[in-house]
Amino acid sequence: MDIPFVATLTKNKVILRMVHSGKMIKFIVLLLSCAHMGCEMKREALGADNEIRVICSDVDKESIRTYLSTIFTDTLFTPEPEPYYHLKFSDPETYTKLKSQSQVVVAAINRDSKNPGFQLVKKMLSPEEFHFTETADPVILAKDVHAKKQLFMVINAISVEQLMSTVDPKKNLIRKQFHDQFVDRQSRFVFGDDRNKTLEDSLSHELGWTLKIPWGWEMIKIRSDSNFVWLGKEMPFQWIGIGWADGNLVNDDLSVGEYIWTWPVKNYGYIQFNDYKFELDKMPYNDYFAWRAQGIWETINIKESKGGPFRSYVFYDEQSDKTFHLNYLIHHPGNDKSIFMRQLDLIVKSFTIDHS
């Protein structure tokens, strides 16, 4: 569950107060000085939204990799593990070329004056900011420093121990900032101005619920008599299945697990879920608490076998007295699937029910 933050803007800094276990914990996130960061007319940030550009010297590379890998732990099993974010390391000399990427981390730990990463950080920060990171908080977060829709992080730690001590108190904050950045940028890319409004309106009129459907997505099958809609897109191969049933079918994890496990064969016909890395937990979904299942799917009884990752959300809507199941899956062998799965998550979370 997300931990709530309350932000207060003061001169040159944002004070974030986090409520955790009834206690108030305070973080200070400095706003990088315009004079030191080189303000200019900003274009939109470049680069893939599942890449983090990390700029540091070789001497600090493995320590910084360890720190960031401890922060960004989300992994998709496809069935091979894929991280949500790929860390792309570059030397400090590349800073000018890479400073306008969508997600940038500039880092230094080694205090040697010959360390070019250390010299870069010292040049970027004001004396006040440099002192603050060395003595208090070694991690600075900022937005839109060199480009619009950009997240920028500076790490200036006097030791590995000082840096790693920030993992527990700052992990949720950092992850939330990067997650919100992904949602903001990808929502504009996925939905844009060219959605399939004709199909959206048809589903809304006929079935009483709405889903934002991007351009290129089509109806594969609709069975209103058995309460099932099947949407799809190719390149890569992606499916969304939506089913609903009268009453509350999600009272306990046993009944939910059985319902989810039998659902793909019943509706898709030749797909089943595999028990490898299968997970079932409960979490927020829009205005509901939903059961979320995720793992690996596979085809059965067909010549050309397919498979890949899937995710499902199952929740009960009290006003309509119906249980809804939204499932999505992808087949994209040999290629990165995590960013497409996160795009599919944005689509299924646009689902709304018309209660009028």
C-alpha cells in the first residue's frame, strides 16, 4: 500500500513529511539551483521510460548499481526475469549528451579529487547543496531540471554506508516518483488523441462499462450471453479479456484462486495459467480492493505453442452486484516485455462502470 506524503514548498527545498506507523518522518529534497544546473528553454525529455541513465565513474559504478538495484526491485517473470527499469551506465564525460534523458542519476561516492564523477557533482551543486548531501541526506530528487517530464537524481555520498542507510527511509518515495513519472509519460503515449472511440462507445452502450482503448486495438470476440469481451492487438501479441458475473465471488482467497485458475480455459478456450511464479494477493485497484493474480500463461492443445506473462484483477462492485475480472497477457518472445505489460496495466486501470 502506498505511504502518504505531505509536501511543503520552501525556499530552495521541498520538505516531504511521510506518515508511517503513526509517526512523522521528514525528508528534505533540495531543488537543484538553476544557476548551477544551467537553465535553458526546455524541450521534453528523451529516452525510454524503462531506462535510467546513470552517470558516474567506474570506481563508483558497482556501489551505485547495488544501491539502485536495492531501490528498484520490481521484476517481471516472462518466464525469464525482466526488471522494470534497466540501468544504463555512462562515464561523466557523457553528461552533456545525456542530461536531457527522461530519467537521469548523477552519482559520486569516492572523494578522490581525480574522480571525474565527484568533480561533476561538485560542479553541479551549490556549496549549500554539496554540504547538505555530505552531512545530511546524500540523495537529491528533482523534476524538469534540463527537460520537461524529467526525473533527475543526484547522489553525493561520503561513503557506501551513508548511502545504503537511506534505502529504508527513501525507497518508497523514490519508487513512487519514478512510477508516477512512468504513468504520466506513458499515458500520453498509449492513449494520445487517437483512441478507438467507436469501440469504446459501443462497449459502453451495450455493456454499461467503459475502457480506454488505444488506436490499433480491435474486438476479437464478444459473448454478451456469457459475459465476456476479448480485445487484442499484434506487434507484439497482446490480449485483454474482461469477464463479469452476478454476485460476490471474491469472499476468500481459495474461491478467488479457483475462479481465476479456471477462467482462461473457460473463456479463451486454449490458454491456461502455469503454477510457475504464480502469485495471488490483494491490493488497491482504482476505487476497489481487488485480488491480483500474476504469473505465466501457456497455450494447450495447439500446434504452435505460445506463452508469456499475465496479470489479472478481480473485484466486486457492490452497486451493480457483480464480480469483474480483467485479465491481460502478452507474447513477445526474445524481446523486452515489461514495458508493454506496464502499458497494459494502464489500459485495464482505465476501466469504469456506469452506475447511472
